[in-house]
Amino acid sequence: MSTATAAHSSYLKQIFGMPERALKLYIADNSGCFEEPNLSTAVKPQNRVDHIMHKAIRRFLSGPGLDPLFNRFTDNVIGRLQGLEIGNEWIELEDLWGFFKSKITSAAIEAKNFDESQIGTDGDWDPNFGSEFIRSRQRSFPCMDGIDSDAMAASDLGVMWATNANSVTSTFWCTFEYFSDPSLLLRVREEVGKCLIRTEPSRDCFDIRALGKNALLKSVYAEILRFRIATFIMRSPGRGDMKINECILPRDEIVLIATTPSHIDTKIWNIGKAGEHPLDQFWAERFLVYPGDPTSGPKTNKYHQVLDFSERGKPRFSLNGLGGIWIPYGGGFRACPGRRFAKREILMTLAVMVTMFDVEIDKTKPLRIDRRANGLGAQRPKTSIPFRIRRRKLQK
């Protein structure tokens, strides 16, 4: 598959308001996203928008810029949640999803952009122009033909949506499942507690690498993405017509690949010994393989793979054999470049939430999903989710 600039341009135009003159630059860019341009391209180096933007995102969301950006997010989310006017007595709030949209999204956007602070000690962040991630984009855009301030704003809006919408929503769904199941919550709190780092007398943090290695936390994370991500992977054959079996994909036509069919394929996925964990339901342990139990793990017995267990009796998280099947982030070189930041963002926020707060969800109202956004990423609740919350009394 080719560069996907033609496909992406439709999003930029229809959703984020990219001006027509700038869209022509995106559509004309057939140079590819790799360092070396396609041999047949005539696109000027400064107009290689696909490569330039993709490289910036990869560098700052999964490369050297990841740690400074994530550390800033961690400070933001801990500070915001600690600063909430929530005491040790229960208070009732109208909507858990609304709570996440307002409290967590702002922390993530501020980490990438700006607030009233000073330049960070790591040199990555500026109070006026945001992180180095954003500043690098602002340096590149003026060199491109047809890019003005309106086009830059549309592109930045697209980046903010892409790097926040799915991760915040996925964090919400993990939180919803944690607090909906007391036994799961107890286990999660025990695992999270092993990753606790006390940096200040009144301020707790967590070892993100330890969180990222925890089998149960990773299983919940992977299951939420399997269960709640409904997106289209966009590709376009750019070097000529492409033949797949008897199907011809014409050059430059947009191809949409739905993730949902592979995420609910009962011929591949494990649904429990007696079918007690169907694929239209959340199962926290779907991605855990237990030693000596051939019925465990994400795939059916037919596809079960034996793992090497370093700790006797402890389950292992596994994605073995799920390449091209578990695809919430797409695949290949064009897999979502922000996936490592998103995973950290989700795990850290959840660790802070389950440690700081008790939450009880009102389930008297049926949960309904908003299907209008299907194909754009994480599903969102259509109805409000009333809940009550209190700050936990923790021993210091």
C-alpha cells in the first residue's frame, strides 16, 4: 500500500477544515513516508508532508521525545486529580464519561501544548508554543507550498484529536470495567500497589515500566481495545493497481479495512471453556495464558501456543499469533505512531484513579453505545453514566 495522504486528506477536509489549497499538497504527495522518497516522485523535499509529519510524530510519541512528553502528562494528570474538590465523603456526579472528557483530556492536551508554566528542565516544553513535538511541526509548515495559518491550525487540531480521543475514551472504558467488578478492582489495586513510587510525602507516582510489564493490567488494556475500538484502517495503492486474490484495487483509490470483524472472529478468539466469555462482552483475562492450562490465552485451543513461564504458577500476557488479528492501532510501518504514548497514558491514569478514589457506578440505567462514530476509533457511551466518588483514605 502507498502513502495514505489522499485518504488522510478526506479527514483533514471533512472533519478538521483543512483549506483546499493545502489539501492539494497532501493529495499530490506521492513521495512516501520513508526517509528515501519513491523513485518516481517529483515532490520537492520541503513538500514531503507525509514523511515530515510522520517522522515528527514517531520521534515525539514513540522515540526520544516520549519520556519528556509522558512525564509532563503524568505531572498534569496527578496534579489535576489531586486538586479536585473531592473529599472522603461520597459525592454524586452525573456522568463518568463527562468526568473523563473534562479532567483527563485537558491534562493530555496541556502536556503537548501549553499552560502557564515555564520551560521544562528537560528543555522539551515552552509555555507559548508547547512541546518540542508541536514546535517542530510549526517549523516545518512555513516551508511548504500552500500551507498557511489556517492549514496549520487544521493539522494541529487533527493531531490533538488523534492523540487524545481514543486514549481518553479507552481509559474511561478500563475505569468503567474496574469499578464495575469489585473482585477485579481488588486484584488491580494489588498489582498497581507493587508499582508505587513515593516521590514526595504527599505525592505518589508509579513506575510506568513496571505497570507496562504487569500481565493483568496489559490483559485488561488489550481486551478493552479489542472490545471497544471500532475503526477503519485507511490505505491506498499508490504505485499501480493491486491484486488480492480475484479482487483488483485500483491505483489511488481509498481502501477501508474494518478492525471489528477480526476482533470478533469466534473461529480464532478464546471464549472460555464453555463459551461463557463471548466476544461481545468484556473478559479481563482473555489475554492471559496460565501454565498447564491449554484452555487459557487469547486464541482458541486450535491455535494455542505454549509459552515459557519464568514464574511458576503466574499467568503470562500474550499476543502470540495475533498479528493481523488484534489491530486496534492498525499495522505495519503505518501502525499508529502514538500507540506507545497512548498505552502509557492509559495505564498511568488508571493507576492513579484506582489508588486515589473509590467509585460506584449507577447501573440502573441501561448502557447504550453511540454508533455515530463507528469507524473513527473508540466507541463512546450514548447515555450518561451516573456515579458517586470519594477520595480514598490511604495509609502513609
